[in-house]
Amino acid sequence: MGFCVNCGRELKDDDVFCPKCGTQNDAAVKAGPAAIPAVESAAVPADKEESLAFADKLFKKYKDLERTNKEIEDVRMRLAIPVESTPKQHAAFRYFWPFLVYAAVSFGIFYTIGTLLTYASAITGALFMLIGLISIPVLLITGGVRAVRYREEMNAGEYRNHIRRKEQQELDKKNSDTLYKKRQRAMDDLKKYDPIIPRDLRNSASMSKVKVLMQAGKAENFTEAIEILKK
């Protein structure tokens, strides 16, 4: 057993840091390498205002790390979607077949009307049948022209989308390397806080709670707030 040289709080033999103010326990350090954390610990302020600033700094650091992790996950998901080697091609028939139906229906309607009118006037009936016959090539030619135009427009759009997807994939690959390096730097920077922050509290949400506890007067410093959250 011992006492903190900074605030006088009683310490256990295995306490590396004071649970109240965070000051490093010299007795634990002298006990040998096993008592010393593998990562050099950051200094924890005992003052409330400094603790609030400290918690806010950690909040931003964890928030940036979480944002980077989200960006990495988004890139990974996009890279998991394969990009076809050639753009998709549309056939003109998919836009042409409705005109086959229109031509058949148009001919059927005019032919039926012409047949009925034949009983009253053979000339009128024949005229309607002729119109029905003429409507077939007119609709088929119109449909063919429009189908070819739609096909070209759709294929051009598919080609543009294909190029964009290829470019985005290349960009994602480059960004992926950058993001992984950025995340590693952030994790290396945060390692020095690991000895004073439990694993399940190493996130921006917990740091936000730490600030709320101090602002509400339920904790006097960062270490006390962490102890409350650990319970």
C-alpha cells in the first residue's frame, strides 16, 4: 500500500496510476518492468478545466478515428462490388417489340371497322382496311427508328457509367492505402492513452459522457469521470 505523491490518495500495490488524479505511482515503477505498461502513458490533468479540455481533445481524436474507419468500410464495400470488363450492351429489340403489338392492334381495329362498314359502303370499308394495312409499316418503321435511338442512348449511358465505375475503383484503391495509413497514425497516437482509458471506453461517445459528467459536477477531473463510467 502507498499514497499518491500528488493528491495523497491511498494506492494499492498494483496501481500504476492514481485512480483520482492519474499521477504515475513511483512505487509501482520501481517494482519492475511487469508493473510498467508497454505503452508510454500520457499525463492526465487533475484540474477540472484542464480535464475538460483533455476530454474534448480525446473526443476529437476518437471521432476522427471513427470517421476514418467508416470511410475505410465504405471503400471496402465499393471495392467488393466487381466492375465488369466491358460495359453492358442493350439490344434494340427490347425497345422495338411494343411497336409490333401496336401494329397488330392498329391493323386489327381498322380491319374490324372496315369489315363492319363494308355492309353499308364497300368503298368506305375498303378504305379502313387499307389504312389498317398502311399503319403496319408506318408503326414498324417508326418503332425501328426509335428503338435504335434508345439503344444508342442507353449503350452510351452504360459506357459512361462503366468508365466512372472504373475510375472510382482506381480512386478507391489509392484512397484505401491513404486511409489505412491515416488510421494507423491515429491508432499510434492514441496508444499512449490506453493505460488510462479502458478498452470499452476508447470511443468518442464515452469521451462525450466524460465531459458531461464533469460539466454536471459529478466528477472533478478526467480520472474520476472514467472511474464512474467503468462501474
